[in-house]
Amino acid sequence: MLRFPYGISHFPLIRKEHYLYLDRTHLLSELEAAGRQLIFLRPRRFGKSLWVSTLASYYDVKQAEQFENLFGDLAVGQQATAEHNQYLVLQWDFSAVSPQGDIEQIKSHLFTHLNEAIKGFISYYAAYLTEKVTIYPDNGIGSFEALAHAVKNSGYQLYLLIDEYDNFANEVLMHHQGSKARYLDLLAGEGILKSLFKVIKTSASQGSIARVFITGVSPVVLSDMTSGYNVATPISLEDEFNELCGVTENELGQLVAQVIQECDQSHEAKDAALNVMQDFYNGYRFCNNLDLPRLYNPTLCFYFLSHYQKRCEAPRQMLDGNLATDAGRIRYIAQLPEGHRVLEQVMDEEHPLTLSYLETHFGVEQLSKLQQDSRYMVSLMYFLGILTIDDVVGLGDLQLGIPNAVIQALYVEQLLEETLPDPKDQQTVEKLAKAFYQTADLQPIADYMEQKYFAAFNNRDYRWSNELTVKTAFMTLLYSDIWYMVESGTALQRRYSDLLMLIRPSMRHYDTLKDLVLEFKYISLKHIGLTAGQLREESRETLMQLPIVQTALQEALTQLQAYQASLAAKYQQPERLYCIAVVALGFERVVWQALK
């Protein structure tokens, strides 16, 4: 029976207790060749900490006797590099450093973490160190300098592993009041982080440190301390390291097959589980090479498979709570200059975001210049894992999009929060949506859209209004990843304005749920020839009879006919399929007609 290492990132424990380990050790020789000080960036919960733990075991001189047990049946066990088990390994995990308090308190938190790691190192390697290491309680950097000197005098060299190097600094930047000033205090001038990395750079140049491997989420912090540490080689976008963290399609297929077999379920159940996981968890690409596979988020995969293994059914909620904090990243983007506009662009599948290249050298100061150039913001969103590389077009331009339905749900939640910030309104929306899922009666939703939702739009939205804006508005009200796969690109060849809400396979036993397809059209006030006030005075029946409205409805119904046939054939339940043409008249009124 498979044992999924959900929430476990300690390599020796995983290997000794026979948890699943996706072998990437064949890349160790390439990592050694890539450089002696490496920076590797991936989104949260993508397996970075487990890889750091793998490196620690592989290079630790004290674990040499365990090499065969830990690595013997892995790729590197067949052809180990000359450097295995040659170093004294020091590990820091900056996700453990609290971002709370003023700059002096944060400095104290950092020094405490450094000193505790150094104390553990001294105890662990006591037999290898030939001189005493002085610990400075109020100066963790001084303690590290003393340690580096002692290691060099012992005849060994240090391998320094820094996990989540940017975590506490990013927390300061994104989540705390007055954060920008405190963030700059950490990094500007002789800020404490810059000072620490200067010492790392110096120790490496003097031979005390042989290798450094640093993980993080974005290059922002690294860029802000460039003058202190400008010697690291970035490997995050290199083809050969695309799969260093993550789960491939082939690996997931094998894992799902084993779980389905344990549950004694059919081949159809396997296909259904894979389709759902592909829709919700797949989509990440970490290089420009389109021939290399997209990757699945491992934490989400193990969350899903652990639940399935236990219950023999998919989890009700597809978003693991461990990743819910990514919503804070999207909230941060929304609050930046031009942030709301970029979020709207992200939702525009017909006109995807395109960059000539990803910005990899930008600090917090550039993030405040986004009204002139949004490349920095979009690049940051890529590194945060809320955008990914969808395609390479034109002269090598990168086309970016939302990786999967889990991340799409976070965008939708942010848009709903911005438009209807009152929790009571959000609860009302939830009740209306649940009723719609079971009745396919659009009237209560349309009434709410006219009376409440449209009123929250401002004049800017009129200037940019189109079918996409209407679709986004309805998606914000109707989105549910509990009961539906929303906008499933594999279901049929859809036009960009469609909102497809297909019942998740594990939810199809709820007989009252409907499969829903909405096709949107938008008519501006100018083309209707009526003012907003005149529109509000007319009944829906009267508006539906307007020739321009009838034309739009018929266009939408014609498009829905093809979708209806395709979906009915796919799911063999035509009685549950409801296709609805929706026409928005400005941001004032909504009319609709169901396909019979």
C-alpha cells in the first residue's frame, strides 16, 4: 500500500519508513556542474524542503554509512558523484523566522534561528570540529563567521543549505502594516539580510563554504540584496531542472492506478480521478521548452490521493488548506498600482498576457513602478505560482495563463471580495448559486446582478466592458470547485466567452445538480440606443423583443447547440444539461433564454 508523504519533508524519515519518494537524484551531478552557489525558485508547497533534506543527507559526512540504505535503490545510488558525504552541512529554514514586530524584533528572531541552527551543528559535528565555536547571543552573523572559521580549520568544508530564503521578508512585505519600510530596513544599506549574505559570499570566496544551495519563491529579496550577494547562479528556468520539484503526468498516472486498484475500482474511476486532478492541479511549466511536461503540485496531489486512498472517493474540497494562503499573494497583487487591471487581464483567455521574457532581477522599488511597466508584476505572479507559461509565441514571447482550477478559484474569490466586501453579501451569493446549481433558474441570479452587483462597478468598467467582463461577473457569483469543474478545456472546444460548469465525477450522485453551459453576449448602451435610466424602466419581456437583443440571443443559442450535442454525448445524461444564452445590456440589465 502506498504511503504518501503528505506534510513530510524529512528525507531520511521518508526513506526509512518507506513513504513514496519521487526520485530526482539523477539530477545531482547536473546540480554540481551548474555552479557552487545556486538559487532555485519554486512556488510554495512544491517540494523544495524535501529536496533540501535530500541534499543534506547526500552530502553529510556523518551519513556516509547510511548511503546504501538511503540512496542505494535510487538513481544516484548506481552512479554516485565524487562529492557525496564529503561536507559538514548547515541548514537554515527562514520560514521559521517570525516576521512579527519592529525591525529590531525581526532581527532578534533571525539571530535566534541562526544561533539555534549553529548550536545544533556544533553538537552534531562535535567529533569533527577541532576548535570551540563562540556563540554570540545578540549577533547571529558573528556566530556564523566563527563557525565558518572553525570548520575551515578542522580540514572540512561547509555545505550551506538555506530553505525559503525569502519567506519572512516576503511576509513582512505582503502582510503587515507599514511593511514596505520594515522590508527596506531588512535589505537596504546595511540591512540585516544583506549583511548576512555578504558574510556568506566572503566565506565562500575564502574557502570556508564549498557549496550553497538556496530555495525560495521569488527573486525579489535576492534582487534587493544584490550588492551583498551577487554570486549565486539561478537555475530555476533551466530546462534540465524543470522537473526537479513537482509530479509528472506519467508519475501521477501510475500513482492513481495503484490507489484505484487498492480501492478495487474500475478503469473508468481511474480516468475520472485523473481528469479531475488534471483540471485542478496540473498546469505548471518552469521553462520555455514546450516539449517538456507540465507539472502537478505535489502537496495537492498527495492531499487528494491520501483522501482517496482512505475513502475511495475524491475529497469534497479540492483546495488543500495548506495552500489557501496563496490567496494572500493575489490580494497583495490586487492592491498594487495597476494590480486590479492585471487581474482582469489574467481572466481574459482570448487575449492572454504576453511577455518578451520573465523579469528575474527586480526588487521592491520596481514593484511600485507598475503603472509604466507591468512586466515586474506579471513576472512576480509567475514566480508565486499564480501564473504559468502556457505557450511560446511570435519571436519567443512567453504567453502566460492561470495554471489550473485551484488557482483560478483564488482569483475568483479575490474579485468577489473586491466587488462585494460585505460577508453578508457573499453569503447571499452562495445561497443564490446553490439554488441555481439545482434549478438552472437564472432569474434570482440575474435580479441580484442587476440590483447589487452591477451597482458596485464603476465608470472604468464601462470603458473596458465586453463579453469577458460579463462572463467574469457571472463566474464570480457562480464559481464552485466543490461541485463543479469550471471551464474544463478538455470537455469540448469552447469559445472564450463560455462558462462551463460540469459536475465533478464524484458529485454526480447528487441528482439535483445540473450540468450548466452559459454563453454570454454584451451590448453597449450606445448600440442599444437607450440610456441607463430607460433600460431600468423597461421590463425584461420588452427588452428581449428588441431586434438587437434577439440577434444576440440567437447567436448565442446557435453556439450552444454544438456544445449541447458534445456534452450530452460525453456524459450520457442530457436531462441534466442546461444551456443558457445570456445577454447583458450595458451594466444595467440582463436577459436570457434557455436552449430547448
